[in-house]
Amino acid sequence: QVQLVESGGGLVQAGGSLRLSCAASGSIFSINAMGWFRQAPGKEREFVGSIPSSGGVAAYAGSLKGRFTISRDNAKNTVYLQMTDLGPEDTAVYYCSAGRTLSDSPSRVDYWGQGTQVTVSS
């Protein structure tokens, strides 16, 4: 089993920035990628981005590329999501994800964090 704990969510004004963290513990040797999804009220959970455990290039949802950056610190088993130029449309619960494959599909995720709320005020 893998446990994922997110932190860093909160309230930010439009145009601002926020950094989320996700610390992994447990059987982390079993996962090959970590990433982020988000879910706004009344909407389906959508892919934000992911990064391989090997430290390769991160992949992003096309609409978010350029504003969001994913990085990882393998020494801390932690993945980060740096978000810039935030708008009200970015308001959602952000979920850390981990799995055996690098995928943009929620159905391919093996482990989820509990989620952290990000609210962007206009």
C-alpha cells in the first residue's frame, strides 16, 4: 500500500500562485509515476499532470501547460505542483495520484490522496 498526503491548498486571489505538496509513504517502490488531478463542483475529475518516478519529463493537460509545473524530490518522496496565474476556473479539490503507469485517466490511478481544496477568488 501507498499513502499520499497532500498539503498547501487554500484561498488565493486571481492572478496569484500556490504550491501543493504530496508526500508518499509505504510501498513506494511499487509506483512508477505520481501526479495530480482536480475536481471542480459538479464536474468530473480531470488530469492535471504527472511525472515519472525516474525523474523524466512531466506531462500536462494541454490547457494547463505553461501555468502549472510538476516537480519531485525523490529524497523526500514528495511531488510538487506549482500553480501560477490562477483564475477562478482553477477552483477545485486537487488530488495527488500515484500508480504503476503514467496515465491521464483516473481509472489507471492506483492510489489517491485525500485531496486539498484550492479556491481562487476573483
